[in-house]
Amino acid sequence: MINFKDEANKLKKDLIDIRRDIHMHPEVGFEEFRTSTLIKEFLKREGIEYREVAGTGVCALIKGTKEGTSNKTIALRADMDALPIQDKKVCEYSSKIPGKMHACGHDAHTTILLGASRILNENKHLFSGNVKLLFEPAEETTGGARLMIEEGVLENPKVDRVIGLHVSEDTECGTIKIKKGVVNAASNPYTIKVKGSGGHGAAPNTTIDPIVIGANIVSTLQTIVSREISPVNPSVVTVGSFHAGTAQNIIPEEAEISGIIRTMTPDDRKYACKRLCEIAEGIATTSRGSAEVTIEESYPCLINNDECVDLLKESAIKILGRENVLEQKAPSMGVESFAYFAMERDAAFYFLGTSNAAKGTGKAAHSSLFDIDEDAIPLGVAIQCQAAFDYLTME
């Protein structure tokens, strides 16, 4: 029986080199041209067939050659894009691109999937069925997953199960965290344009003040979470910006409010969006103004499948030991475009620990000092390989 942990450790130096190369050359969403080329050249050297999808994305396929009746297909996903952040780390692999940085670990995710592709391809004689490799662009922005799905990455052959991971700076290297059910929130960015009637600041009675209307809207929006959604369901209605006016003695004609809604259930998502519209339009109307509300349908809730989680746990235990496979206690209010894959197929998404106090790798994701303990990379490779192998070889 193949030992995936040993096989991954044999690649450790090469994997670290790949990760650092990607880290030094970060590319934001749908601009991952260099990263995409690196991936395609790697797959070509390994003799793995692939196709380009979603602009800069890549979908590859490994076909098991072992005789058998299994025609199952499992997909492994990695995101590729960086963030518009200045890298302030002082190290040999700091970003070479001003204002851009891999501050969320997608460089590690891509590296892990490349490592898994090599090992699984070299051992495809041990399984029947298929492994699809999904390299997703633009996870941090609009989510390349949607385009990939539209372009058929879950078909031909049809994918039965999808596994994804994300590095975690608050989880110790050598461990993972995973949970059943809801893992990440759904997201709905919104904009409210409040329209009134402008005039002189000394004569407010001759105006319809959009700032006052907007202030009342902002205050009342807070009651959606505090008084209308069950307190056992985490939810957030955030006002992120309020823009109006040009001078101290002028009451403007318009004000613009923008923010984001985050919810954990489809019903709460629908309700919060409905109530935001009703509150904004209702307050504006009763104040003699009007409000135009735009709510975007962004990432859905990421929901893990129970059976997939159980299989992933058992596979991870073979690599890390039972004591290092931890339960994620609560869902995250953050969003994750893997949710689109999880909506279409049974899925498991877990968090790979990369924190190491001695190495200073506990800095927050999306911060200028973010980094990972690279010892986690071969562990991620081994878990992905083990999970794919176990699924394709199980009775």
C-alpha cells in the first residue's frame, strides 16, 4: 500500500520552491496568466491532460488505469489568485510585484494540488475511476468557480464528489479542522441610493435631507439582526460606507450607503435581503424621499456533506493521526467560492493548519505580514491524495 505522506515528503523541497515562486509573482483575479502557465507546464511535464477554463483557470484529468468497474470521479480544487496588498514581509520570497501579495495562501493551495497531481498520476495504476484537478481563478473577487461550472468542469466525466482546503493561520501546523454542515456564510453586497431635495443649510425646511433619511436607514438596519433573525443563527448586516454632500452649508440631493449582508441559512439570506429593501424604501418614502436598493447575489453558504466529511476525516487520520484531526466548532462569517462547487456536488472543505509561533506564521490572512509554515504543504498534498485514493478504491 502506498504511503502518501512519505511520497509527499519526497517532494517537499520542490513543492516549497514552487510555492515561493508563485508567492514572489502574485496575480489578482483573472490576471493569473503566469500562474496558469506554470500550472500548465507542470501538468504537461507530468503527462496529465488539461484544458483552459474560465479565462486563466485550468481543469485537468487523471484517469485511473487499474482494472475494475469503478467509474467514480472525484475533484480536487485549488484557488490561484492573490490580493491587492503590499507585502511587508522581509524574506527571500517576498512579493516582487508592488501592491500585490499572496496574503491568503492561494499560492500554497495551488502548490498542494500540483503535488497531489504528480503523486496520483504516478500511482494511477492503483485505482480506477478519475481525479479532476480544478485550478480556480478569481476566488477573492467574483469567484471563478461559477464560470468553471458553466464551462462544464463537473461533467465529462461527471464529478461525484469535490474536496477543497484552505490554509489556516489560527490552526497549528500538523493539524486540520473540519465540520459538518454550514462552514462559511453567504454574502450579499448592497447599495442604497437615497434621493431627496437639496438646498441651503440655513433653510432645511425647504429641502428633503437625504443625510437624515440615510442616518435613519442605517440605524434601523441594525434591527434586522438584533430583532428579526433568530439569535442562534449567526448573521451580519454591515454598513461599510456612507457618502453624501460637498460642503458644510449645502444639503445635498443624494446620499449613498453601501455594505454587506452575511447569513448562514438560505431562509435568513432571503429574509435579510427582503427586509433591507423594505426598511430603506419605507423610511425614505415616509420621509418624503426615495431609495433605490441594489443587492448583489454573491457567494452562497458553503455546506459540507456529512458523508464526505466522514471520509475526509478518516483519510486525514491516516496522515496526521486521530488527535490532530480537529472539529471546527463554529462556521466562519467569511465567504468562500468553493460553495458553488458544494452546491452542485457532495463536498468536503477543511482548514489546513499553518500556524507556528516559532516561525511567526500566525499573522492574519489578508494582512501584509501573512505567511505559512511550509511544513504544512506536504501534509496537504498527502491528505488530498489519500482522500481521493480512499474514495476511488472504497467498496
